[in-house]
Amino acid sequence: MWERIRDIEVIGSKGVGRFRASMDTGVTYTVVPRKVAKELSIAGIVRHVRIMMVRGETILEEDVVVIGLMDEERTNVALVGD
């Protein structure tokens, strides 16, 4: 696994958010903060997903997001949470 900080865009129907994000080849999901998802009006909840985190089990919302990275845009499944 490797981790690297990259400039990314999260694209929603209300605009584009530009962020510095940690990229890690070992992760299963992209995680988007709930505040960002709400501000950009990212797609509605697809389903709820139960995951294990360092602090224990939690349930997050699974949504579809468009991520812009290195001059390309891709549709990804992401988890939205606080």
C-alpha cells in the first residue's frame, strides 16, 4: 500500500469542491464528509453500509460521486459520513 496527497475535485449538481486528499491503494471506499456532500448536492442515498472503523462499528450512507483527479473525471461509489 502507498499513500499520497493529491488535489482532487468532488463534483455535485450544485458545484465543484476542490480539496487536498489522501490517496491510499489499500482502501475499499472513497469517503466524503457529510458537509461537503450536502453543499455540493451529491446524489441521494443509495443504501446504508455497516463498516468497522478504528473506533468501532458504524453505519454510513453509500452514494455515487464524481471525482476529478489528474485531468480525468470518474464516477465512484463513496461513503458519506461525519
